[in-house]
Amino acid sequence: MQELIEMWTQMGYFLEADDRLYLGPRSIIEFEFYLRSNYPDTIKECQLCKQLVLWDVKCSDCNRKIHRECIRKYLRTRSNCPTCNKKWSTRLSQ
């Protein structure tokens, strides 16, 4: 069983951290429709690229999740949140 888990982890189906397994990027992509349909409160789409976003940055005013790279590109020509239109103030470290 451990070999199978290691193989799926190497293939991107799982992420391992602190002796715990999490869904990896490949699982999320392959189960995107299911996740969007069954977990609409958890699974959101990036306001800019419309792709799945599970973590990254949130607007400090409206709490909308946006991919870090998407908002970086967006903020090169604008200064407001693409959702609530208030001035973007969330830090984009990393």
C-alpha cells in the first residue's frame, strides 16, 4: 500500500506534508467538475482566469480568492480589486 501511495504522490495525485496526505494538483484537476458541483462553498474560481483556486491571495475587502500570478499581472495596469473595485491592499509576498 505504501508503494502505491508513494507512486501516486510522485504522479501528483497527493501531496504529503507533516505525515499527512492531501489532494494533489492532478487530483484536483481531474476531479474539478465533481469538486465544483459538490463543494461550491469551498471550491472557487479565480476572478481573473476563471480557473479553480483553492488557496492563494484574498482581497482584504471582499475576501475573494485570486491566483497570486493573476493578480500580479492585473495590478501592473490597475490598482483596484477586480471583484469589489476597492483599492487593492493585500500584500503579494512570495
